[in-house]
Amino acid sequence: MSELPFLGRARSFQDRIAFHSSEGTYRYRDLLERSAGIAADLLRETDDLNEARVAVLVTPGCEYTAAQWAIWRAGGIKVPICLSATEAEWEYALVDSQVSAVIADATNAPRIASLCEKLRLRLLRLDDIGNVDFDSLPEIDPSRRAMILYTSGTTSKPKGVVTTHANIQVQIESLVQAWEWSHEDRIPSFLPLHHIHGIINITACALWSGAMIEAYPRFDTDAILERVRSDAWTLFMAVPTIYVKLIQVLGAASSDDRAAITEGFRKMRLMVSGSAALPATVHEQWTALTGQRLLERYGMTEIGMAISNPYRGERRPGAVGLPLPRMEVRLKSENGQLITSEDEAGEIQVRGPGVFSEYWNRPQATADAFENGWFRTGDMAVRERGYYRILGRQSVDIIKSGGYKLGALEIESVLLEHPLITEVAVIGLPDDTWGEAVTAVAVLKSESTLELSHLRDWCRERLSPYKIPQSLRIVSALPRNAMGKVTKPAVRALFE
């Protein structure tokens, strides 16, 4: 049995720079040595983790990837958790996935220490792990489970999406082939690393290719644009919200600054937009401003990337393109008929070796998600002149905002804890900046008042930043269903 393929790839690039940041420069050999040391520390009481779950709460950069590789090299399953989540959200993921240990850096370890103590979990602080001696690490078959990523669904709580090492390898190789990655590429990483966009599309593809990653803990407009001005990168990947903000910043810049920065963008070989629909107007504005035609693609946590506009060929505004290598895509009508003609809407269904294996501990949800081996995405699309165009979710319970896929029911359950709210419905409304803006429509206790600013302040202690409502409408009466409950379709009708 041979080692996991990414390790052999890294050894072939060991003298190249893997990560560059304000904290220093790290080569592929550093990444291999550091991950081996962390893996040895994980294996102090066993010779194989045997798919034990290990959570990661680490700032993006070399240490994050070293922790990820260490878990895999030790035979464990990685559970990335959101740096900006609340303690309640952390606890849900840790308990649901039955995590046995948490790896955290010096910044984040104190934030999760009390929760680890409460749940009796081992907490490994990266700053306490030195050059641990090890005799050997276990051999890991690619069929083993590698990662659990949490994604919001139509239930009130997120589901854990399980992918194997083989699934992940196919997802990487598909994108490397389609987007022509090479060891000469350089890319910034500022997207969250509990999300497939940052984990697979940027970090994993770059490291598979021998490219260099410049890591940032978050999107820092000034720092990013300064590096763009200096021609630091060959690739750039972001969510639509970031492109909207960059257009606004460049529009307000002096003519000299605008010219220098847009020239930096113009020189890049590829710029990608994803994780939410890119408005055609934003696509066209970006092209007019920088000369770059953004490449839009379509994917999900469960499938990786399935559809993409071509690297060489037409990148059509408003469309997500064609199936990627090794991915099969079809459309099914509401009555279950396979759609073969163009301009007819249907649900996107996907099949291929990159598709996830299961929802963690949810066999019925897993069974319901597949139809004869085809994953039912719940997204509606049409084919137009050969390209797929996304129409939206079958369910109004999913909101795509700022690159995140949010469960409306989860947000509703938190808002209902507010002492003044008796009923609430949360929907996503079209928004040029966010893609969809989280919108709450609430019925209050009689003779009560509630301002949006107050609700946002209240939510900050209970919800991650991207789940806080962007707008609030207070109504005295709402349309009800037969059970007397407010329905989201009825709420949406109020805005149409």
C-alpha cells in the first residue's frame, strides 16, 4: 500500500515555497516535516487514529495545512470549524461529529479551551508541539474517510458531509486539469477554511500543483490591493461579494491608483468567482474595469465542483458553464422526467467519483439525497446554448449570502429566542452585494417595537456574522397555512 498521493506530490516540490505570509516563508519540506510532527503527537497513545474525528481551529496559513495533513497522516478525519462561529455552533459540530480532539493555534486555543474541558476533549495547542520523534506513520488507504464539512440543509441543524481521500483527490485533479494549474502559479488565500472553496479550490489545488499560497486570516482590502499592484499573483478566487466591494473601492480610488491596481488584475492568468451566483452586471463591470472575464463555476460541499465555464473558451455572464472532467450532470423535471432539451428547467443531479460518500450518522438523509447513484442537489437550472444557468433552490429554506449557504430554519430558531418575537420567517432576497440578503419578517408581542439595529446587536452574541439579518420587516399579520403557521412562500409574496 502506497502513501496518500498528496504526500508524494509535496515531496516532488519540497524545495519550492508552499506558503508565504507576514509571519514568514515555508517550503513544501517544512510542511511535510511539521505535519509529521503533529501526526506523531496525535498518535502518542495509538499507532492509527482509525478515522477518529479531530477538529481544526487554526488561522489560515502553513500551520492550518500542517494540522490538516497531520490528521490525515495519522489516520483521522478532519472536522474544520468556523473561526467566527459562536460557542453553541462549535459545540453542535463537535458533539454531532463525535470529535475526540481539537487542534488549535495560540490565538484560538484559549477561545475553545473551556468547551473542550466541558466536553472532555483533548486540546492540542500547536505552539506546544515541537519536533516530535516518530518511528513511522500508518499507511492510509484512499477509500478511508478524510473530512466532515458541515453544511446547512433544509433541517434546523447543519449536516456533516463526509468525503473520502479518493473523493478529495478526484475533486482536486478535476480542477487542476480544467483550470490548468502549474507549479508557477501564485494565489492569495483569504476565504474561510471551513468551506470547500478555500479548502479544495484554492489550498488543495495549489499544493497539488506545487504552487505558492499567500495566506491572509481574512480579506484585507488594502493589503490585497497592494499585492495586486505589485503583480504578486497569477490566480485570484473570491466570492461575488468581494468583487462587488472591489468595484466600489476602485471606483472611489484616484485615477493613478486605479490604473496601477487594474493593471495588476489584468496580468493575472485566471480569476474565478464562486460560492454564490455572480450577477451578470457585476461580471460585465469587472471586465470593463480590469479586462478580466471572471470564470464562474458551480459546486457544493457534497460534490466539490461539478460545472465550470471553460478556461479556454467563452465565459458567459450569468452561466456556470459545462460539466468538469469526471463529473456527469443531468436535469430532472419535477415529475421525474429526464430533461434532454434546452431552455427547460429541472433539478441539477450529479454523479461521479468526487461526490461525497454520506451524511455523517444520517443514513436516511443520505438515502434521500441520491437517486440511483445521482446526487440530488436541490438546485434548479436550465441549459442554454449548451451552458448551464442556475435558477435557484428548489427550497426557499436555503439562503446563499456572501458565499455561504445558510439554513433559514436554523436562523429562525435563534430569532424565536428573542423575548419580543412570537413568530418569524427568514428568507433570502436578491441583493447585488450579498447575492441574497438574510431577511427576517417578524410578528412581535402586542404593543412591542423592535429596531433592526437592536436585533443585529442581539444576534451578534448568538449567530455568526454572515447569518445576521440584513433587513427586518415587522408585520401585524401574515398569511398562514392550513395549520395556522407562517410560511416562507407567503412571506416572499409580500416582497414581490
